[in-house]
Amino acid sequence: MASVAIVTDSGCDLDGQTAKELGVRVVPLHIRFDSKDFLDQVELSREEFWARCEASSQLPSTAAPSSGAFEEAFRSAADEGASGVLCITLASALSATHQAALVAARAVQEEIEVVVLDSGSVSLAQGLCVLEAAEAARSDAPLGEIERTARSAAERCRLFGTLSTLDYLRRGGRIGPVKALVGQVLAFKPIIELRGGEVKLLGRTRTRKRAIQATLEAAAGCGKLERVAIVHSGAADWEDVLAAARELAPTNPIVAIFGPTIGTHVGPGAIGIAALVSD
């Protein structure tokens, strides 16, 4: 394995196979449906998560991993010969996950050096930061250089999307500046940006097709892009979006399914485009 290990949490929405190929350790968040707890992507796949959402009258809740779960990941890296660890977490504004990782890093400081980085984002915007860090680790870059690479990526990652329904945002209490839409323009499709743990309304259209186009245009409007990624929650048109996204950046987009961290708020049929803007 690379001399520096990369650790993240399941809020990054990278699927298990992609994480394995990258050599990334993923610490799962907890998902609670009614009175039953699951470990994200360990005890409950993304497909099972969405099936349960559709069958349940109540939204599930999520909880951060314990500091012990991060300690286990850090110690596992040390046992396998890693010289250091970079841990990239979902936005601290959204979850206690970042704090749990910091506690764990202090607990293992006598065994291995751990740097914990707040991505400031979630889903594949966080995932692109992890991807950049993992590629730097594969080149045997030192921990400080990998941290700088990941921090730069975190500052340049954006996440845009459109929803099929506003009901999940309303029920989850994170509707923020989109609140004025509810009960007034439910026939419209919002174009949103997820930034700093908040949902920001960029615009609205009457049709899904136009909303998808506007989402693509929002990503393209960021400037020259190094990478793009597609994330969705069972959107029937995700392959059309993928084809269009291939024109936005030189690298082939990765694709994932929204997990519970964001999925409980965007609902089924949502589609997002994560973009890494060039320096």
C-alpha cells in the first residue's frame, strides 16, 4: 500500500469498489430507520436504503461514526506499514463526523501521524477530494504534500443538482433559502447548489429537461474543470447526464448513488454534478 493511507467517511458517496481500487478506507456513518440501526454500505446498500425510504412514512436519521471507528481505521493503517494518514471528512457544518475523527487522531498520535481535513462538502464533491488525495498517495508523495493537494481540491470542488421533489427537503428541515418555493411553485424544478452545509437555490425551471441543462450549465460556468462526477438517487435520466458531463472535463466521470447524508434531504429522482475546478 502507499506509504500514506487515505481515510474518509461514507458521506463521500464513493461506492465500495471505487474506494477499494483507490486504496481508501471508508468509515461508515450510522443510518437509523425507526428503531433499527445500520452501518452505511456495510449493513445497508444504497439500493436497500432507497427501497426503505420509499416504503417508510418517516425519514431516516443519520449519525456520525464513533471516534473508535476512526481509531480502528487509523490503527489498521499503521499496522499495515503506513507512515501517516490523511483523513478527509464530510463538512463539519453537517455532521459530528469531523470531530469524531479529530478525537481519534489524538488517541493514536503516539502510534501514527494523522491529519484530519474538513472537506467542507459532502457526496461526490467530497469524493473528488478523496480521489485527488488517493492519487497523490499512490505517487508516494509525503503527508504534507498530499494534505495540500486535498485542501486545494476541497476549495475547488462544487456540487450542483436538481430535484424531483421538494418534499424531502421540507420534511428534513434543511430547505433554507428554498423555503419560499414550498406551497407556491411545486410544479417547478429547482436548480440548487450544496455549499457549506446549506442548500442554495440557483434557479428554477418548469421542466426536468431544462433543469438538467441548467445544472450542467452551472457546472460548466465554474470555468475549466479537471474532473466531474455524477451522483443520483434512482434518476432514470442519469445516463443522459453522464454523456453530457463527459464533455465538461478531460477525465471520465465517476458515477455513484446518493447515500443517506444527502439522500434523506434530496429524495428520489435527484441528480447531481460534482465539479473540480482547475487552479
